[in-house]
Amino acid sequence: MSKTPRERPPCRLYFLLAREAPLGVLFRRGPTQWTQLVRWNLAEDTFEPGQWFKGRLYEKRADLSPDGTKLLYFARKMNARTLQDREYTYAWTALSRPPYLTALALWPKGDCWNGGGLFETETRVWLNHFQTQARAHERHPPRGLEVRCNEGERGEDDTVLARRLSRDGWRLEREWKGRFVQSDFALAYEEMRARGLSSDEMLAESLEKQLYTLSTRAGYVTEQPEVREKAGPAARFTLVMTKELREFRTHYGFSVREASTGESTPLPSAEWADWDARGRLVYVGGGKVFAAEPGAGGAWTPRELADLNGNTPEHRVAPAWARTW
């Protein structure tokens, strides 16, 4: 009996929008470990496919320059070669010309704590590295850029993301509250350690009580989601974002609230959403890009702009303009 082929899951999408130009960059993830950059011209809704990267691009630690011509990103590539590389290391922050990743400026990081950064202006960047890890590679200096460093704020995605959202008009309405929950298995072992048992005694008791059957699932529980809001054109509508942590994954939800009625319309398929330079609601979900307009009765009618599910990894060489300042 032949098996029915498994349907390939949709790719995951995330986007950044330039602050002073109708340009954006899409991060297209999938298959596993592969990410492609796609440049989005929002004035014409055209999409230019760019380079692929095998590894991890941390899209929430990235930023576009105000004019949309430069991308600051954080990347990780772990394999036998990069783990031994003391020059570039296996993790770095770089500046490139999207939709290409070829580094014009590059700062080796050596680990995945912090990393990435923000464009404060066209010529000044805030680098999410502490001063001790902020030396640029000698072959990739940040020409014409003033570089400021993180002065002690620790974190991963949120170190960059929270700053970028606030800068771009996302007002924090409610802070996230929650707690970390240890697994039943870990709690049982902590209890045995507190009783001063030796390793052999702990092993004997774990076998006797069959502790290996206990759950090993641990992670964060959200008690109060983070809520941010961003007003749309003429403040007629407000885009509402909620963030929850479930175990070790972050989940975002989006809805649109009408000012005159206070009624909210959820965007259940949206993985990321924003207002674009034309005042449209744009969002991504299911591997597709949409723009939506308000309709009668508070409904939002989406229009599909692009379907990126069919893209597959391929070798792309950066053209000359993407390899020079």
C-alpha cells in the first residue's frame, strides 16, 4: 500500500520596512536551516529574490537603514570548520546590501548572546555587542559609520527588537509577565540533591521510583502577554500586537482595532504585520505576503501580493553593486 506524500509545510516569513523609503526585506525560512532574503519594493509590490543562507539568520535582531539600502543582521553558522575558525567565528554581525548577505562590514561575535544591532541614522549604528566584542574584522571595516556599543544590556532577540519596535512607533501598553517552570524530572532530582544524596544513591532512587517516566518538558509560562499598539493612518485604526512565551518559543498575535467603535478584528493567519509607507496594512502568513484594506462591517479584505512557498535554495552570487560601499 503506497503512502500519501506528506504536504510540505509553508515557509515562515518575517519582514523589515525602511523608515524613509517604500522598501522592505523579507526573511524567508524553510526548509530547515535555510533562509532567503527577498527585497520588497512596496511602491510597485515587486519582489526581488536574493541570497540564501544555510545556518540561522536572527531576523528579530536585524534592521534596515532608513533609506532601505543597507541591512544590519546577525548570523550563526555552526559546523566543524566554523567552530574552529578564530578569525570570523561561528557567529557574527554584518552589514550588507539587501537582498544580498555579502558583508561590507563585519564584527565577529563568537557566541549567540546579544548580537545584531540598529541603524540610529544612515551613518550611525548601535551595535548589540559589548565593547570587548565590538572590534570589526580588518577586511570588513565599517566605512563612514559611527558605531556605538551595547553598554551592558543583556538579552537575545528582545535587546534589539524592543528598541526597534519602540523607535518605529509600537507603543508598549502592557509588559510581559510570566515564570519559568522546571520539568517534573528536574524537580525530582533537585529534591534528591537537597537531601544530600550521592550520585549512586540518586541513581538507585530514580530507578526504584521510576523517575525516568516523569516529564522532561520545561519552559516559560505566560501569565500576562506583552501588548504593543501602533496607530495607522489618520489614527482611524490601530494595529495591536500580543506576545506570549510558551516553553521556549515566542508567539505573536495581531488584530486591528477601529477607533470609532473600539471593535477589534483578529488577523489569525498573520505571523508579522505592520503599516507600510502607503498606509496599508501589510502582513505575512502561510508563506504568503498580503495587503489588506478595511471593508464594510469592520472586515478586512486581504489581497495576496506574493507566494514565496515555491522558492528553493540555490547558489546566488552577489553582483558588483552589492559587494562595494
